[in-house]
Amino acid sequence: MSLATDRDTSGFHLVGKLLEPASRIDPYPVYAEFRARGPVWVDEMSSLVVTGYRDCETLLRDPRLSAERWRFFDAGRSADPYPPDAPPSVRQPWFLSMDAPDHTRLRRLVSSAFTARTVARMESSVARLVDDLLDHAAESETFDVLSGLAYSLPMTVICRMLGVPQADERLFHGWSAQLTRLLDGFSDLGETDGATPEWVRGSVEMHRYVGELVTDRRKSPRRDDLISELLAAEDGGDVLSHDELISTIVLLLVAGHETTVNLIANGVLALLRHPGHLAALRDDPGTAPAVVEEILRYDPPVQLTARLAREDVRVGQAEAPAGSLIILLLAAAHRDPEANPDPDRFDPGRAQVRHLGFGFGSHFCLGAPLARLEGRLALSAFARRVREPGLVADPPPYREHINLRGVSELRIAHAGV
Ligand code: HEM
């Protein structure tokens, strides 16, 4: 029997449901509805949606699935969105969306420069930055945690690690917002006949800027920045090409920004709604790592990832024919009671927290140590320093994104910082 005729097409409209205002605020009831059905084929997206924890974990290691999901999305797009004079690196795919052996080669080279040690060196400067941001935010009676703390921190940190001149950091905020649409996967990319979409302009500008930075650093390497370390990275005589280097730097800037912003903002929101856990964190900053892991499970910044089926793949009773997309709804899997008992409860004190918030397998998030460091320092400083914080609006407004879940504002009142 052909896989295509054996699908469950019983009227599920995942994207439509998730875009409804109530689901923007709280998508978890929709996920629960999906999980109750097991893996289900969704015609609307020509995709198999998988919600069980064990299924997601298994599929993330399944060699029949490819990370080259852009092939699926590109099939529906105009041929080449970039202008002819765009730098060649804009067409260099990110290793996030590559398979072995190309992925293995690039990841190995990048990991040799972007190490846990490189990240650990940042601890005191990240802590100082968090304090400066909170000092500044506290100048008014209410402040927006998103723009005042969560948004600036990750971009400033990665720009400083890379060695981007401080005066240019603000350029990256605009570019990152435009390129984040590429990561979301379901965002409207705003393609119009004739006019160049914003994300294409942003991407071209960012690649040009990073290309100049790399050329500059090649002429005069420094001892202590990540671009110089990436330039020096070598594995058995192999090095990153100029375009691979630019593409990787853009990936680090984009993949690490909105995600960490949402970790901090989703975290502050969860703590404000659970004052007992906020007080516990204030009394014992040593619990911050557990708080971060629980947020990655309970309200993860990356809600889903996707893979392309290289061949027909059966998951439980459902099937994905070769060439279709398999959507792994990580945020739904985290609330699978088989993985985490009482999954709808926010509880940083869980004996064991199981999550796929940084992915799993060969594409496990390269920036996880940095994201954990920033999350830990930002949330513990918030708990320690902000007196009597309270939400001005609950629920706060959310962004349109389906995958990169986060608020568009998180205004709080406080009694001092
Ligand atoms: C991969 C989540 C922060 C760089 C991933 C993946 C997830 C993820 C789920 C796997 C995607 C897949 O398998 O399809 C997150 C979250 C973050 C975060 C939730 C913040 C809370 C960062 C940071 C950086 C970063 C700070 C770097 C500065 C990367 C890279 C990959 C990746 C380079 C690709 C790894 C590979 O394909 O081998 N991230 N990330 N991420 N992340 Fe993160």
C-alpha cells in the first residue's frame, strides 16, 4: 500500500489553530489535543506532526531523516531571492541544516573554537552586563523586561565574544530580527513580486559587514576573540573557507539571539506567575540551573524542529512519505506524562527534568553552555535585585511566531532594584 493513501487526514489544522489569538497566549491545550492522537499527518503542511517524547528523541537520531529542511520550504519559493551582487556567503547553507559528512566537518571545526572554556571565560562580564542593564531599567517605575534585559543581553554578549566593535552592535539587532524569520520556518517571509523582502536585504547587509570584519581580522588577528579563533581553527589540515566562516558567524549571531531572549523572558514570566519559586531562587541562587532547565521544558524558546524524510518513514500508526516534512513538536513532547510526571506544573524542584529544548543527537545546540550561562545569571539577578515585581499585563502580548515562542513586551511594576 502506498504511504500516501494510508494517511490520517482527519481535518487537523495545526498552523491555523496555533495562529489563533488564544493559542498565541497558550498553545499547550492544542499540543495536548495533538498528543492524544499520537503522530498525525497534517495535510495543511504536508507534514507528519510528532508529539510523543520517545518518538521525538528517536527520530532526532534516525539516519533516514535529513536536516536539510530548507529543501522543503525552498520548493515553494521563488528560485533565488538574492540579488546578483550579493556576497557568495549568503548562499552558503548553515551547518544547522546540513547532514553528515558536511555537518560533521563544519561542526567539528567550529566546536574547536567555540568551547565551554570560551563560554566560561565570559561569566564575570555577563554578570556585569546584567547588573548594568538592571540599573538602567530601574530608572523608571515600570520597565519592560524584554527590551530592558532579555533583548540586549544575548546580542551584546555574542557581539563582544566575536569582537564586533561596540558602536556597531546595534546594527545586529535589526538584522537579527529580520533573519529570525528564517529560523521560525512558518513565518511569512514577506515575498512579493519584484520587491526585495526585508530579510533578504538584512541578510545581504549582514553578510557584507561580517565579511569585512573577517577580512580585517585575517590581516590583524587578536588573541581573545572568537572570529580570530575561528580563523585559526584547524582539523587535520582542514580549515573553514571564507564563506563558511561568514555563514557560521551569521548563524551564531542569529541562532543565539531570539532563542536566548525568549529563555530569559519566558523564564521571568513563569517566575512571576509562581512567586514561591521566585522567592526560592532569590533565597538560593544555586537553584538557578534547575530553574533554567525547567523553563526549557515547560515553555521552551524553540517549540519545534523539523526533518525531511529521505525515504518512507512510519511512526506508530502514521506515515510520512519520502520528501515530506516531519515536524517534531518538542514543546508538546516535554509535556508527555511518560517523560515528565505532572507535566503541566512548573516545578524547578523536579527530581528529573527531561527536555529536548536544545535538540538531541548530532545537531544538539552548540550554544547551550552560553544560553545556560546567560539564563542562569539573568534570572538569578532578576530574583535577587528586583523588589516586589508584578506583571502590568497578564497575559502579556505575544509575537506572531509559531516556533520561536516569546512575548513582544513584558512590562513589570516594582518597588526598586
Ligand atoms: C542548534 C535551541 C541558544 C547556536 C539548536 C537546536 C535547538 C536549539 C533546538 C537544534 C535544532 C535542530 O536539531 O534542528 C536553542 C535554544 C537556545 C539556543 C533554546 C537558547 C535558550 C543558542 C546560542 C547559540 C546557538 C546562544 C550560539 C551563540 C546553535 C547552533 C546550532 C544550534 C550553531 C546548530 C548545531 C548543529 O546543527 O550542529 N539550538 N539554542 N544556540 N544552536 Fe541553539
